[in-house]
Amino acid sequence: MVAPEDGLHRLYTCGRKGTITISMPRKLKLFLGPLILLITIVVFARYLSQHTYLLTQLSHTPLLTVLGLLALYAVWFFALVLVLRFSLYIYQKNMSAQENFLLNAYSSLVNFFGPGQSGPAVRGAYLKKRHGLRLRDYTFATLLYYAFYAVISAFLLFVGSRPWWQTLAVVALVGGGSYVALHWFGKRSRSEQDRQGLTMTHLGLILAATALQAVAQIAIYYVELHNVNPHVSLAQAVTYTGAANFALFVALTPGAIGIRESFLLFTQQLHHIGSANIVAANLIDRAVYIAFLGLLFVLIVTLHAKDKLHIK
């Protein structure tokens, strides 16, 4: 088994003269990711050819809806900025608001177009070179965020569709498994200087930022679903969000294209949203998110992010 910090190191390494050089695992990038993406494109193209009314429906998406989704994605992005800021508190590190914004903007672009979860790898390499944060320390902080993300997603997946005791049992199971994984990794990498800022206050801040991200995702998916089917309820959107979020952990394609849709189709018995609505809502979501990334790209170029972050 490859340790998480080893995976980060293999994805992104710190070069000479203070420059962070990006390299990708060739086998994963050149085979598995593109294969899944190609299959997804073929399946989607065939589905749309048999359901042409979806394209007509999507072409009439109101501009106000698109602008609202972009605003919600801005909230989602702000939550990621907060997660990184609060995560650094664990190791008594800090960075300026502009540096945090630029790093998250740059890594979000890499995360979409790179294999797997490339964004966290960029941030890990950058923080090691610029702020002296060890990769294993950043990995622990990232795993902590993923643990909160998994627990919240499990809660969302079951709270609107299953009895309360089943929801509580699943959340406890996911939370317990996350705690065991964090405890195991923490014992492997811990030193006397580690995690002096690991307090309940800082944990609460990370949890709150992760919850804000989840609320933004619920709002995004609800607006998209309501646009294609006004009868979709908020409870269905909550369950839908929980299912979509779990695609994060197996995101081998850009933006988990194909994987997220598979998760949503496999969990239809929980959220009861039809295949046509899932496809239409995801087409809207992909288009709006790419537009959002385009706005981030403009900001990165305008603010000369690569020069300020010393990344090539």
C-alpha cells in the first residue's frame, strides 16, 4: 500500500530554485482516466441522441439561473479557502488571503484537468516548499477534511430517505472508520512538534467550513434539478448531494465525469430522481462549473498567480 503522503510526492515535486514542478503518474493518466472519460462520452452521446428533447430543454435555461449557480459556486470555493486556512492552524501556519485564494484557484484548475485528486497534491507540494509544512502533515490535515466530508455526505445521503436510526448508524460507522484511519495515520507520522493547534476550536472551524461547502452543494444541485424538474423536492436534492459527494473519493476523470453520474444512477432508490433528470442536471452543472473555472483562469492570469506562487 502506498502511503498518502507518498502519493502526493509522486504527483508533485519541488524543483530547484524554489520552483514547484508538476508531473503526473503516466499510467493512471494515459489509461484509466481517459478510458472512463471516453466511455462516458460515448454513453452520454448515445443517450442524448435518443432523448433530443433534453438539449432543447437545456437551451432554455434562464440566464438568471446560470448567474445564480455561478454565485453559489463562489460560495463553494470560499468554503475551500476557509478549509485550507483552518487546516493550517493545526500546524500553526498561516498565509495571506490573496495567497490562499490564488493557491486554491490554481489547484482547482489542476484538480479538474489532472488525474485523480491532483488539487490537494499541488497544495501539499506548495505548502512544503513555501511554508515548510511536511507532506505527511498536510496529508493528515487533508484526511481530516475528507473525514468530515465523508461523515456529512453520509448524513445527507440517508437523512432524507431512511429512518433516523439507520441514518445515525451509517454516520457512526463512517465516523468511526474515519477516526480509526486518522488515528492510524497520526501515530505513524506524529512527532513532539506535530499538531499543537489540533484543538476543538480548530476542528470545529474545519467542520463548519466543510458544512458550508455541503450547503452550497445542496443549493447548487437543487437549483439544477429544479430547473429540469420543478417537482424535485429539497429532501431529494439533499440525498442526491450525498450520493454525488462520494464520487470525490474515486475521481479518476476530470471533475469525476462519468463517476459521479454512476453514483447518482446507482442510488436512485434513495433519491428517486429519474435518469433523464440526472443527465440534464449534470449537463447544466458541468457547463456552469467549466464557466466558473474559466472565471478563475482569468483571475489567475490577471493576478499573475503562477509568478506569485512560483509554479511552472
